[in-house]
Amino acid sequence: MSRAPAVAGRFYPGQADELQATVRQYLDPKARPQPALAVVCPHAGYMFSASVVGKVLSRVEVPRRVVVMGPNHQGLGEKAALMTRGSWRTPLGEVALDAELGGELLSRNALVREDDLAHQYEHSLEVQVPFLQVLRPDFLLTPLCLSMLSYEQCEQLGHDLAGAVKAMDGPVLIVASTDMTHYESAQSAKAKDELALERVLALDPQGLYNTVATRRISMCGFLPTTVALAAARQLGATSAELVAYTHSGMVTGDDEQVVAYAGLIIK
């Protein structure tokens, strides 16, 4: 099957020419891309978060295989919903799904299930795809939508994802899609987000999971970020860098009710 775009024309431009130009506007032509194991990128409408995505992905070599993990905002489908067959469509064209990498992950982790429903209306993965298409038009996508996982399940999924990545011939980039604190003041959001980002920078998946839970940080994609950290550690990660942090008030002028966005690179 071909998954149709759910938020084209709303979160990002719905016409190919305009979308291509918009993505390129946020990319840094002076950046010198380097290999990375994983990145963390936000997933709001492009006017709010694409500047962060662009800064991160401009600095990363996008390989042929990319795993994109996002939170399940809709509550539909499986807890760990994977698509391995067919393609995803955006205004920029079709992206083939990676049956080999997806099949390897399915064989390793019993929680991961083949499931189209969780992805049907979910925007958190979709908004990453046009950036990846512009940077690597022939990339193969492994989309994984996550919800309601314990830390132990996140850790196991991260280990199994790392095993699947190691089984591939060539590099794989893991993209964890998340926004940070939602609908608090910019000052409150920054204070809370610094606690979560400190754990990401320390390559501490359990610390991130526990911090978000105990401090009640409304970081919607903390599950994919936890999984990405666990996988990156298994793949030999030694460092993480905060590339950008901003919030919606920088666009709207309202600092009392913001959504915050962070971009990181893990090597």
C-alpha cells in the first residue's frame, strides 16, 4: 500500500515546488554533513519547528536507510507499530519502505507489530520525511510509531533495533521525533526541558524516561527518544550535542503558552 500524507497543506506545504523551496530555505548550505547514529528532531508545523530540523539534518550525512520513530498522538493501533511494505507518499513523491530492515526488527522484538492503522493519521513521523527526501531522494524508510511502553520495553526495543541496524550492510540513521514541553510559559518550559535534555546529552535513556515521568514533562516523544538513546549506546555512541532549542513564542509572540522544540545529534 501507499500511505497518503495526513498533514500536507497544514503542517507543511501541500504543493511539491513550494515544499521543496520551503525545506531548502531551512537547510544550511554551508554545513558540512558528518555521519551520525541518531538525531532528535521536532515535529510541529514547519513555521514553528522546521528551523530546528533544518539545522540538525544539515549537519548529518543521510544514509540510504533511515529509521524514523515518533509518538502515537492518535491512540490507534499497536504499541510499537511498524510498516515494512509499500511506500509513503508526500508532495515530493513516493518513499519506499525498507522491508529488509523492518523484517529484521520484527524478527527480533515481539512487541513490534506490522500495523498500518497507527500511522494513518500520525503527523510526528510524516513531517520528517520531506527533509529526508530533499537530502537523500532515494532513502528507504522504516517508520515506527510508539505508545505506552515501560522503560524495560524501551530498552529492549533499543537493543533489538541496534541489532537490526548491525545486521544491515551499511549505515543507518535513527530519527527520534519529539516536541518538548507543551503549553507552559517559556520560562517554565526551559527549566523542565533542561532536565530532560541533560539526560539526552548524558546518553542516559533510563534517566530520560524517569525524569520525564517524575517531573511531569510533557515531552510527547520521550519514548522514541529513549529507544533511540538505548539503540545508540548499543551502537557505540560516545557523545550528544544540542544543536538548537526554541519555542513557539518566538513565532507568535506569546511566551505564556508555548510549545518548545529541541534538536540534537548523537554520534
